[in-house]
Amino acid sequence: MNKFRLQSIVFVLTAFMLGCNEFIMIGIISDIAHQFNVSIAVVGYLVTIFATVYAISTPLITIFTNRFNRFKTLMVLMLVFLIGNTATALAPNYFMLVVARMVTAAVAGSIISLIMTFASSVAPMDKRPALISWIFSGFSIASVFGVPIGTAISTAYGWRNAFLIVSVISVLTLGLLFWLLPRQIKQVTSSLGKQLSLMKDLRVYDGVVLVLFGAAAMYGYYTYIRPLLTTELGFSLSSLNWLLFLLGLMSIFSNQLSGQLASHGGLVHMPKVYILEIALLFILPLTLHLAIFGLVVLLVLSLITSVLNSPIQLHFLNVAEQDYPQSIVLASSLNSIFFNFGISLGSATSSTMVDVAGVHNISFGAGVFALIALVMVVLLNRAIKRYQQASRSHDVEF
């Protein structure tokens, strides 16, 4: 096995590790509530706190660590992550659990941003899309396999052991990264203002808004996937885990499809994807009284909702490499930052929709977000085309 393949495996393992740490909370909320004698609703805030800290801290840490060696920065962030995750497992009370989760969330986004930066540095140009799609798949694999296994461990041996196993995976990942990553990669340091100049580019601005509303469209219905499957479609609780597993597999396939799409035009094809998503989201309420048809709609939605990941990640990296080399790490973090903001927007909107219109109608709100995402991807493609035309005109003049 050559070195690039080993590096690719450890990149995916890092994403899996981060995904397990983030998503495992979903399956063990009840166990934590019982341990600390607090309500499930209070423990549920840990998900919101994690996403918020993740989204806010990632650009700050990314920008302020840009002057330091990227290998050493990643090693330090991994150590902080290991400490935060282990502190989560050993937390003596709910307050310390919150603090530990905040520490972990604070560095998780910067870790995956640096992983993306290293991946784009070591991968041959023709293998970039596939590698990035597999890194995103690491999160999906964590959702499909890591969360159920973590939940089973929590039920049988206690929730603390679930986090301790993540710490073991973290130690293994840290060791592999230390062994396989180059100590030096191409790096341009600059001031805070020059790094943030990336955000003034319309190709980037349109892109981050697209990511935000694309994620909001997904979580506008996925936040309530359990009642959609059981209460609305009528599937039994005993079949719920299998159905969630099936939806998770579709998410893995979605990331692989995303990599294929990125290799063949990428963002140019995304309007068709969003048109299909809009249609499915508006059709979904009409299929909820037909279990099989409703499940098929949800499966197809799961197949297309992650398709944006690789094309938009490559787009941000390409823009930074060509015009903003000082902002490459920041560019690599934009997708994860605004995806988390989108999660907050989508989940908050779906909660409001449940109160106002009921669970069976929440996909209408998600459909509106998908419509906005469609508008944004059209605007983004136009901005890219204008830039390419301007570049060609400039080349002709010289």
C-alpha cells in the first residue's frame, strides 16, 4: 500500500473520529440525563451548544493559527481534542460536561479544515474530488455505524465508555497523522485583513450562502426524521434503527456521488439537483399516508442532500489557491462553518413549523430553503462564468 493511500485512509479516519464525537450525543442523551438528574431537554442543548461553538470558533482559530506551521498546529489541535473528549467521558457534573463539549467543538472544525488542506496538498489533481468525497463520507460512516455502536456501548456499559473509545480512536489517529503527514506544506502567511479578503469575492460569498441554505433545507425535515418515520409513515419503533441505517447508507452513497459530480462539471449540475430536491420536499407531505412511497421519497432525498459537498469544497479551495493563497485554510473551513449555521437555521425552523403546521408539513419550510439554495447556485455559476470571461479577456490583452 503506497503512502498516498495510507494518508487517504487516515484522513477518512479523522473525519470518522470527529463525526463519532459530534453525533454520538444523539443516541445517549437519555443516559446522560439520568446520570446527572437533569431533563432530556437540558441535555439536548448540548447539540445546539456544540454546533454554535463549532461554527464560531472555527474561523477564529483558523485565521489566528495561519502564521504557525500547519503540521504542528494540527498536532496541538488534536491533543486539545483528545483532552476535551476524555474530559467529556470523565465529567463529574453537567456543567463540566458542557465545558468539555465546548472545548472539543472549539477545535473540531479547525482540525477538519487542516485535514482538507493537507489532503489537497498531497493528492494529485485528478484524485482530489474522490479523496474529498471520502473524507466527507467519514462523517456519514460515523453516523451510520459509529452512533449505533456508541449507543449500544452506552446502554450496556455506560455512556462514559462510549467517549473513552473515541479517545482511543483519537490516540490512534494522532499517531498515524504524526507518522504520515509531511512536516512542511506550501503556506502563505498574512494579516487578518488579507485572509478575510477572500470573503469579499462574490464566488465565495454566493458559495457560503448556498451552503447555509442547502444545509437548512436538509435539517428543515431531517431534525424530525424519527416522528416522520414512525408517527407519520407508521413504521414501528423496532424497525426504526434499520430505517435510519438505510438512510445513513444513502448518505454515504450521496458523498460518493458528490465526488463523481465534482469530477464532471461539479456546480454546473447542481441546479438540476436542487430542482429535484424542491419537488421531493413539496411532494413529501402527500406521500406520508403511503408508507413505502414516503420512505422512497426520504431515501432519494438522503441520496441527493450531500451532493453539494465535494463540488463546493473544491470550488472554495480552487478560488483560494488561484487568487487568495493566504486564505487556503480559511477557505477549506467555509463549508463546515456555514453547514453548521445551516443546521441551526433548519432545525430551528422545523421546530417552529411543527408548532404551527405539524410534523407532516415541515418539509414545506425545507422546500423554501432548497428554493433559495437553487437561486444561490444559479448566481454562483453566473459569478464563476463572469470571472472566467474576465480572465480570458485579460489574457488576450496581454
